[in-house]
Amino acid sequence: MHFEEIYNMSQKIKKNVQKVIVGKGEVIDLMLIAIISSGHILLEDVPGTGKTLLAKSMASSIDSNFKRIQFTPDLLPSDLTGINYFNQKHSEFQFREGPIFTNILLADEINRATPRTQSSLLESMEERQATIDGETMQIDSPFMVIATQNPIETQGTFPLPEAQLDRFLIKIDMGYPTTNEGIEILTRFKDDNPLDILKPVVSREDVIRAQNSYSKVFVSDDVLEYIVRIGEASRKHAEVILGISPRGTQALLKTASVYAILQGRDYVLPDDVKAMCPPVLSHRLMLRRATHIGRDYIKSVLNEIIKDVPVPSEEGLIKDEVDNE
């Protein structure tokens, strides 16, 4: 798929999702970036801000199967993956698949499940497969986990370990609507739910083609070095205990490539990398002070890290681009 086709496809999906979701253009863009990058999303915000509605609207727009599971302390790994049960009528064991076998899985309040159940998601998120009773089963593409968690309520929750947080490509904060958006929400949902009549605008095959094409975006050696140096700077910062891993820098490269396409370009600029740093890196940093101090603290540390890394010159990027041609 050509970059222009990916751009047009993204705009078509965004316009369709906004028939249901009021505003939130940047949030929708981030979700599109995650889908095209074949990544997973951690949606964090208080209840009632439209997290589930956004996930359902996106699934409907790309003609994908959608399943939702409410995470609770008594949820078992088999409740996610499925089980083999004995069918007395046929006198044989049969497999009943769990909600993990879908295209878009909404893992609602993921931090309310036990670490054992949380970890059962790891194989599926990383390998796109699930192992049940020793048998490995592939999950159809596209596959994306959208996990939600409430940052306010901590009682009865199990914080996600760093190994699992690192599996999420990006972290998105929904945020409250503005006054005008709030009025539009009341008006739009007053009589009917627009989600009920939302139709697909692209096929799953289109999404898969985009996933197989976005990486061909041109990235100069200077930009690659810029990404690596951001990762290195995060490991040296005084307020950081655990910095950005190589998986984190790979995520930054993937998302910056798709972000460039959504800006109408076929090459990546340092500004694309900067734009993707907050959603890609904020949940990957382990800071010395408790994270409940607030998001502003994490953002300030991240801004200091980015500020300390020299930005490649425009001349070098243009030269690399000409050489590539």
C-alpha cells in the first residue's frame, strides 16, 4: 500500500469514528498510529470519559471483531484464552475459545486482575498467539489489545509490572471534554446512540496492507541516531531508575514513521519523534519519586531528557534524503 493510500485510509477512519466520538482528534490519531504499527494501547483515565465507546467505534470502522472482558480479581487466565471441555454428546474434547481470539480486545480495568491473569496476556500481545493445554493457536490479524485502567482508584488493584507496561506501544490519556464538546455529546446521544448505525469504511485487509507498508517510510541515519540518543539520555537522567529499553526505541521509530505518514510525508523528521515521545515513553520510565505525584512530573522529566539531546540539523536530513533517492 502506498503512503498516500495509508493517509487517505486513516482520514476516512478518523472521520467515521468522529460520527460517534466528539472531538478527541489527537486521541483518535494515536489509536490509528497504534493500529497501523501493530501495537497495543493503554488507555488511562477516570470512568465515563468514552474509553469503551472509542474502542468500539474504531472496531466498527475497520470491520473488525470486537470483544470486551471486565478484569476482576477472580478472573482466570483460561477466562481469557479459552478451555478444552468434554462434549458428552460427541464424546470428545472440544475447544471453546476465549475473548483473546478477536481483532480488537478491550481489557477493561486491567489492573484489577491478579498478576497471573495479567501475565496471560503477554504471550498474546507479543507473539499474536495463545497456548492452551500445550497447544499453540494463532490469533488472526489485525490484533490489538486496548487495556484501560483508572489512575485514581488504587484499592483492590494490582499495578502492572514494567515488563507488561513495556508491551504497550502507547499510553493515551482521554481527558474531559470542553464545554462545547460536552454540549455536543448531550445533543448527539439525546435520542439515539450513533454507534448503533456506524458502518465500516475500510476492510481488515486494508489495515493489514497498511501494517505491512508503513515501515518503508524513509528514516535518515541522523534521525535513527537521535532516537537512540533519547533512549540513552533517559538512562542517565538523575530522576530515572529505569530508562528506555531497545524495545522502547523501536516503538518510537515505528510510531514516528506512521505519524509522518499522517502528516502527509514519506520521511521522518525529528519533530515527528518529539511528538511521539510522550505517548510512547511516559509509561516506560521508572522514576525515583512515586508516580502518583502526577503526570506533570513525568512530563517534566521527559521534557528534560528530550531537551538534553541535540536535534539533527535540517541540512543533514535533506542531504540524506537526496542520497536515498
